[in-house]
Amino acid sequence: MKKHRRLSIIIGVLLISANIGCDQFTKSIVRNAILPNEQITVITNHLTLTKVENTGAFLSMGQSWWPPLKVALLIVLPIFALGFALHIMIKRSRPSRWFTWGLAFAIGGGTGNLIDRIIHGSVTDFLHLKAGMLQTGIFNMADVSIMVGIGMVLVDVLVFNNGRQPDTEAAIGTVNESP
């Protein structure tokens, strides 16, 4: 069991690194190849690349906040949250692969955006999707990693019962026992 756990953590760390790498690589290309607010249509009426520097949080919320508050909420708090998530990923007893790997995706994405905030003072967003009347705000690969990771953790917790199989024999035994 320890060998399995160690392997899962190693894969988790590799997933964190891959998510950070993918995010930073795509943002680097965008920073060097796309002008601010330039729109490049990739798939007509569905996928557009638009470079935007987001100094706030989700959907630019908090761009006008008092600078010390921005640092506290957009840099310091995420550092603690990512550290806590990493601690849970490494120390949690018997988590499932979905849980561990979901946390890895979320940690990788969160770290990618945190790197941008620390180094560039903003997060580079560049993807915009539209499907009929539905459309997204402008986002990046770190945001995709975060959403995939949260989705995996939720599926694990809600569908797979936190990765643990219920003790069916004990449950059946209590139901079928007669006096």
C-alpha cells in the first residue's frame, strides 16, 4: 500500500509540474505573439484568442481593490491555500487517485496563476469560447487546470464516495440480521 501511495504522490507532483509548465508555456507564447486586446479567430464563432492582462481575480473581480488588500487576497492567501492543498495531497491517508490527481491539477493551475501575479503583476488570459448564446469570459490554461481539478475532486467525493469502497458485508449483515 505504501508503494501505491508513493507512486500516486509522484504522479501528483508530475501532474502539478506538467500543469504549471503547460500554463506558463502557453502564456509565454501569447505574451510574445499576440498584442494586447488583439483578437485572433481560431474556430469561427467558437474559439478566439484575445490577450488580456488581468490584475484582479476571477472575471477581473478586484482590479480596483486597495493594493495591500490585493496582495493579501491574491498572493498571500493563495500561497497558504496551495500549501494546504499540497499538504492534504501528500498526507491524506488512503485518498483515491481521482482525489490526488484532481488536487494536483488544481494546485498546478493555481500555482501557474500565482507565478503570473508575482512576476508580472497580472495574469495573462487569452482564451474565449462561444457556443451559440453561451460564452465564457477570457481565461487561460491555469483556469482550465483548476476547473478540471475541482471537477475530479467533486466526482471523487460525490460519486466515488471519496475513493473508498463501502463495507458492503457489514452493511448487508446489519440489514439481513433477524432477532
